[in-house]
Amino acid sequence: MATYTTRLRLEKQATGANSNTWGSRLNSNVFSLVDNAVAGYTTIALTDSTVTLSVSDGSADQARSSMLELTGTLTSNVGVVIPSVSKQYLVRNATSGSFTVTIKANGGTGRAVAQGTTGIVYCDGASVRGATGGVASRNIGTSVTEIPDISIADARYATLSVNNTFTKLNTFSSASTFNAAISVSAAAVFTGTAAFNNTVQVSGAAKGTIITLTDAASVIVSMAKGNTFVVTLAGNRTLGLPSPVPPGQSGMIYVYQDGSGSRTLAYVSTWCFAGGTAPTLSTAAGAVDLLAYSVRTSTAIDANLIADLKP
């Protein structure tokens, strides 16, 4: 009578058994099954209930495969039950439906494999444990959609709390905080907020964009957009309350007269001048004045006018 190995259920030849057929039985009931145990790939369809992998002595079954792909649309949390013998599996969870899949053995604790990930699990004869965490399946290429979702602490990021040197074009498109020395020897573009909590040393040019303000009865400076602004007056105007008013910001506002000239500029009370006296603009057609400002508080912007700039 045939007997079988404990873990992989391979047929053992009894002495004198299977005369003239033992070779074919060895091929089908041992070698082919070992091949499946080492490199077999089995797909398991899941929906709403626990699935117990098929187990068969001396013939093909699901539980002997080394790799399992889980498919289907889940409508509840489900389990996949493997034999309570020592063995490891590579498990790919390709299901959908936002429910969990747990690999487990009868009577023991299980191990969940998250959707969209591939993990290695093993049974110690009683419980199922994880040999690794789940690894996301994602192409890695040149497209931004082919970069894996990993945390800011992972290796594709520079850790900005230590010294860093950037030698190529770098674009920071979201809020960035720099807590240690930063050396930039090529162009760096910040399209989001950048906070520098240490000394900033610039050995090349540092420049901003000159922002054109809208000429209106009340001219509003949007200080979130830049530091240097320009406006051409086509009538008598008032320099209104900026939005926002960030203390510590400083910059300049170029004020042009249009082709007619004689335009005046009044100021709301937030704008502060020496002696409390607002300056008078140059009035010649095409004249250029420069208003330098520094935001002292959210309600006080200190300013000084440099009038009639000419070559």
C-alpha cells in the first residue's frame, strides 16, 4: 500500500511494489509534483467566502503550488486555508473590492496580504506568518505614473534634515522645509512654499518674477505671488490692503504714469511712511517711481518712495 510524504504528499515506493510501473509512477507522483511545489503557479478565484486549497496525496492539487495568485471581486473579508504543515508561498493579491484576504491554517493565526501587493508567507505547522511585508506591484519607468507610492522617509527622497547637495535641475512642486545646510549648484525651481530654517547662502543670482498688478480704483498687491510688482496708473488710484500681509516680507513696487500722466496714488492706513506723511508721485507722462516696502506686522507696512527714476 502506498504511503506519502507529510508536507508535499509525494508517493513513497514500497519495497517490491509497482513492478514494471514504478518509473512512470515516480515521474507522475513525485517528480511532476516536486516541479509544481518548486515552481507551480495556481490562480484562486475569491468572492465572499473562505476557500480551502485542495489537497491530494500523490496527485496534483492547489496547496502544493509555490505561487498563488488571488483574483476576483470581493464582497466580504475572506480567508484562504492552507494545510497545517511547514511550507512557504509567494502570494499575489490581485483581488478588488476593498476587503481583506487572510492566508491561514486550520486552528492557527493567519497573515493578511493587502490588495495590490505580493508577499511571502509561510506556515510553521500551525500558524501562518509573513516573511516580508507586502510589496506594491508597480512599473518603474520615466513616467510620473510609474513611480511607486512610498513614504517621504524612503530612499527616493533626499532627507532634508541633514546636509544635501543638489547638482542638477531640481523642482520642488509642493511645500518643502529645509532644516539643515542646502547647497545648490544648478537651477532649483520652487513651485510650492519653501521654508528655510537655517542660513541661506547664495553665491549666484537670486531673482524673482516681477508681477504685474491690475490697474483699478483700488490697486491690490498679492504678496503671495512675489516680492516685486509693477503697475501702470491710468487714473487716480488708491493702494489698498494687500492680500495676504505676511510679516517679514519686503520688496518693491514700480509705479508708472500712463501716457497722460498726472495720476495720483492714495494709500490705506496699513501703509506707513516717515513722519506719517504719504509721498507724492511724479506726475509727468511715463514717469517711473519706486515704492520700497517692508511688512512689519499684519497691519503695518513700512514704505519709502524713490521718485522720478531716470537714466
